Amino acid sequence: MEAVVLLGPPGAGKGTVATVLAENGYRHVSTGELLREQIRLQTPLGREAGQLMAEGKFVSDAVVVGMIRGMLEPSATGTRVLFDGFPRTLVQAEQLDDLFTILGGSLSAVVLLECPDEVIVERLSGRRTCQKCGAVYHLKYNPALSGERCDSDGSELEQRLDDRAETIRERLKVYAEQTAPLVDYYRKKGLVRAVDATQSIDNVRHAVMELLG
Ligand code: AP5
């Protein structure tokens, strides 16, 4: 297994870049999506995670690493995995290293999407998501052709609970405290490739594809 980590603040465009990489052979693993699936299924984990996510706080390292471990074991060899939203704490990063040791994989790059807070607030407040398939739109930068419905399946678009203004502020604070230190962690390993994520969607996707060859 060869893996790439997409790192960057909430709303920097990780999911948007991931869709293109998924079309180019990467297996897209988004811990946010995995957790939202648990919320949709109304599992005990989903109920617990939903509360934390609505407040902009992180789900515990043990729960998140457990989910990742469960996903990776069946497909350990010959795959290219793209982690989106994981790892998000130093503990998660260290445990991912341990998983690679166990499974025989390695991290080939950490793509850092750099984006200032004011751009993030505009992106998150204008984001709309398909409640059925999870497709992501933006009212201004990536509108659905049909306005308020998903282009793929016609389902209604909705605003994520954690995209409310007060929750966005909390998410940015938590990112700065708990996730930003990962940049140094991976810089020391020589893995960080920074991209200016304030560019247009097409330009950011192109830049990331170039970086990853
Ligand atoms: P998660 O779903 O991972 O959220 P996030 O990291 O906060 O990232 P987002 O999905 O909000 O943004 P994104 O960077 O993917 O941007 P997007 O492409 O959508 O996690 C949610 C929650 O789950 C966390 O807060 C936490 O509670 C929990 N969780 C998840 N993983 C965890 C973990 N490992 N440990 C603990 N807890 C965890 O783009 C945003 C908008 O901008 C869209 O509308 C898009 O169309 C638009 N856009 C994108 N790129 C551009 C561009 N270049 N120009 C203009 N508009 C753009």
C-alpha cells in the first residue's frame, strides 16, 4: 500500500481535490464521510460523533484509528490510498505510522492545501451537500446546474450542520491547536508538498495532480 495524506484546514478543498484523485486510481478514505455515514445509519457511534461534529470538536483518536484500521486490513497490498481528513492529531499520525509498519505500506507524500481563514469562511458558508450521495457544491464557485438539487441524483442539497458560522470558528481553532502541528511532523520526514489552495478549483486540482505525478 502506498498512501497520500491530504492536509489542510476545514474547507481548504480536500474533498474537492480528492474526487479527481479518486478518478485517477486512488482509494479515497475520508474520515469525515465515514463518520457522517454512521450518523445517517443512526448507530451508537454515529450518535456520539454527531454531537461532537456539530460542535466542531474532534471524535476520539481511538474511534478514528479503529475505523481506519478496519478499512485498510482487507486491501493492504497493491493499493493507492488517499487519506482525506486523517490523520488530524499527532497521536493519529503516529498510529498511522504503526499501521504502515504492520501492513507493510508507506506514505509517499503529504499534500498541504494552504488557505487563509477568510477564504475558508466564505467557502464553508457557501457549501451545499447532496443529502443522498454526499456530492459537494458551492453556491458561487461550483453551483449545481439545477440550483437546489444534486446534478447526479436530483436529491435536495443541504448545508452541513458544522458549516454554521459559530462552528466554523471552533473548527478553525481546533485545527490550529491539534492539526497544524502535523505540518512540522511531516516536514521533518521530508513529505510535505504545499499547494496554494486559494486558486480556482481547476487550478488546485491540476497543481495536485502535477505534484503526485
Ligand atoms: P471533515 O468532513 O473531514 O471536514 P473538514 O476537514 O473540516 O473538511 P471539510 O469537509 O469541511 O472541507 P474540505 O477541505 O474537504 O473542503 P471541500 O472540498 O468540501 O470532518 C468533519 C468532522 O468530522 C470534523 O470536524 C471532526 O469532528 C470529525 N472528524 C473527521 N475526521 C476526524 C479525525 N481524523 N479525527 C477526529 N475527528 C474527525 O470544499 C469546501 C467548499 O469550498 C465546497 O463548497 C467547495 O465546492 C468549495 N471549494 C473547494 N475548493 C475550492 C476552490 N479552489 N475555489 C473555490 N471554491 C472551492
